[in-house]
Amino acid sequence: MNAMTLIVEDDGGALGLYKYALKDEAVYARDIQEAYMMYAQYKPNVIIVDFNLKGETSLDFIQYVKADNANAKIFMVTAYPVDIALKYLKSPVDHIYLKPITMQLMKSLAHA
């Protein structure tokens, strides 16, 4: 199965909003290990990923995806100020958004 979007989010409240907004239009991961498994299984073309996941950053995962599929669209969502996120960002993402993001934006990104 080739899912359109992979959502990687460890915050239960935020993940619940994604699931409410996108329902079965996406697959979901709560941590980096699950993100790797879901990516391998579904090979999504769009990924919405939190910057900080249970004490880890998503940077290695982003680099892995871009190495596997340079055309994948990756949108980072973070509660960190953008200047701090950019300081740590060592891999390409299509855009960085500050939390909280609206349901309308979630849907728009998922269909990018």
C-alpha cells in the first residue's frame, strides 16, 4: 500500500488532531523507530514530522528519507522558535511550521 502521507508526532493531543483531520488519508508514527517502519512499509511521498520526538530529533530520519526519495516532500512541525530549529537543521525540508498548526494547514500539507 502506498499511503499519501506519513505523520510523525509523539504528542498525543497533536496526533489526535491529525487523525481527526486526515482520518485514513495518512499513516501515523509516534516515534522515530515507528517512523522508519511506516516509511519502509508505505513509502509515502509526503511526510509531516515533528522536530523533537521523545528526546530525539527527526534529522536522521529526514536525511534517510531524502536519500531514498529526493522528491519526497517533508514538512517539519516544531514548537521551537524557527531560528533555533534552523540552527539544528542539517537536512533539507520543504518548509518548517511552528506549532500549533490548524486543521486546514494539516490537510493542505497532507495533499501537497
